[in-house]
Amino acid sequence: MQSRLIPSLSFTSAKEAPRILSRGLRCTRCLSLQSQCRTGQPGLPDDADLEAMAIHVGFSVLETSLQCADAFRGTPIPSNQVDLILDVNAADATSAAAANAFYQCVVASQTVIMEIPFERQFWGGKMGHFTDRYGISWILHVMSWRQIKDPTAQ
């Protein structure tokens, strides 16, 4: 079976959110911006301004793909139930260096709330936890993937 999980976030303005995250975190890039809303689309109010809305915006953080769209189900409400984990393979020196640089960008941006500083943990990897201006909870984790047990392995 081939599958992947791509987080999809809801914002009041999905056209602006990745740009704001990009400026705030200084380490994201917008991949695509598509406004594909149509009248009569399920979940849209009859008076929706289709020109102003976005149904799909793709962006990446540390080369991890994410998507977002305008909040068609009402005002987005931050939750502490879900963390987005950026898991970086420490065995790859370039990736580990990029994760460290990303963390420095996050700290320098002063636009996040640091929950746990990015430092070595008892299990051997490095981890840090922060919440961005939208209430999205991020965990940066750096450890050699050879050391991580696959929970689906038999």
C-alpha cells in the first residue's frame, strides 16, 4: 500500500497565512496558491466572495509538505490536541544542520511561544516545542532514524 499523510490547516485567510508564517518563521516557502472555489460548493455560504477565497495552498517547512485552505467550516479554533512533528534524520548532516538553522530562525523571529527549548532529550535525540501565532503546535525532533523503532514493524 502506498499512502502518505499531508496535514491540511484551516485559516481565516489561507492566501495570507503561509506568507505570514514564512516571514515569522523565516524558513518556510510557499509552493503553490490556487483559488478554486465555485458557487454551490458544499460548505460555502451563498454570499461567499470566491475571488478572495482559497481552497488549496501548498507550502513546506523543512521540505515537509503541508496544505491549507480557508476555514469553510467557520472560524478556526486552535487546539492543543494535535502537534505537527517535524522529524529530521540526524544521520544526514545536511538535514540536521537545516533543522538547527530552522530552530535559530524560529527563536529569532520572536513570533512563537516556546514551550520546550530545542535540546538533547533523555532518549538521545533533540527536541523542541513551540506554538505559532495561529495557535498551531509544532515539535521539532532530530534523531537518527536508524535509532527509531517503527511501531508498525512486526
